[in-house]
Amino acid sequence: MQVGIGLPTTVPGVTGTGLLDWARAADAGPFSTLGVLDRLRYDSVEPFAALSAAAAVTTRIGLATMIAIGPLRSPALLAKQAAAIDTLAPGRLTLGLAVGARRDDYAAAGADHRTRGRALSTQLAYLRGEIAEFPVPRFGGPGVGLLVGGSSGAALARMARYGDGYAHGGGPPRAFASAAAKARAAWQDLGRPGSPWLWGQGYIALTDADRGRDYLRDYYAFTGPFAERIAAGALTTAREVRDFIRGYADAGCDELILFPSTADPAEAERLAEVVA
């Protein structure tokens, strides 16, 4: 299993200079991938802009949306944004897509929350070259991967039909193992050869556990009381990180992205020590 690190694009206090320094440090470290999150109605850096900046200051590390909320964008715009990253960092992009969970993101984008699943299916079909009417070059080049997230039967069916793999939304290893089994079953049901890539994620708060948990409570406040469970699941010690990594590896995860809950550069340094 490979281990990546998230860019702190949604964390309070992040700066442009800080993001670039973080990307350079990750590229020089033991990490496989730089991941970004996507929210519209939240104080954050737009994910494709962040990956473009990271592409310009890195040479090795993979770049991934984990995930981008596809239906907030038109199919053509989404393809254009992804193609731009692939031009800046050839072969290093993994495009993870899902419908997202916040209604206010859809309201702000002027997108219909009720038809979000159908909209994502249309985007995926376009990205795979099944829809020809958009006058924009289609996404997809050598080394570029397409992940699909979500936990419903419809989401898993979309993943199996259009994706190269599955992006899990986070949680303990046992939650990932359960979702991965469903993803493999959906893949087999559609008659796809081999197995899907399986990507997971978690949160670290190694330098300031209280501040990290406060951020997670705020970021996930829309989930109600469940936000407290997410905050409690933040990994705050080296041992917790190692156990989490081991658990995901044992569950068959191919790539695990650990997202920071503070923008402190020491967070990335401490994680690099643990991963190395």
C-alpha cells in the first residue's frame, strides 16, 4: 500500500506560500500522492487551482482529488480542469469524483441537488468518451486514473462502469474493508476484469490535537452529532498512525491519503517521520 498526504486547502489559516512549501516538502518526502478536498461553501482553496500550483513546484509526487464534487461543474468544465492538471503534470493525476454531501454547495453553484447522481453519471460518460457533443478535449491520458466515490448501490455501480477504482470517504479500517468488499462485488457483477483500485483516507492531528479536532467538528458540522465521531477519529500519535496504516493495508487498500487538520508544516514533517 502507498501512503499519500493531503494539502491543507480547507484548514483555517492556510496561505498560498504555505501550500507551496507543503507541496515541495511532500514531493521530497516519502509520500506517493498529494490529495485535495472539495467544498464550495467553505473557506477553502479550490481543488484544481491548488493542484495546478502544486504541479508547478513538484516533479514526482502524484496529484489527486479525493474527491472533487463533480456535479458542481459542467462536464466540459470538469474535463478542461482535469486536462489542465494532466498538461502541467503529465501522468501524475488521479481524478476522484463523487456527488458530495452538502446541499448548500449545490445551491451556491446553481446546481440541482436532486439530480446529482444522474449528473455525475453524465460527467463520467463524457470523461470516458461516450458523449461527443461537448467541444472540449476529453480527459484521459497515459497514467491518469479515474476514481468514483460514494456508498450507495448506484454510486458503486457508477464506479464499476466508468472508474478505474473506488474512493472511500474515510473511517476506521473495518469501515473501509466493508466498503471495499462492496466495491469489488460491484466490479465483478459488471464483468470487469481484475480488481478496482481501492483508495482510502483519514485525518491526522499530530501537532495540536485540540485544534485539529475543532477544525474537523467545524468542517463536518453539517453532519450533526456525527461530526464529533469524525473529530474523535483523528490520529493524534505516531502509534495511532502506524496502526491505522497497518489496518488499511490489511484491508486491501492500495493508496491511503492522510489529510492534515492543521496547516502547521510540522504536521507534514511528523507524518513523514512516521511513514518513513
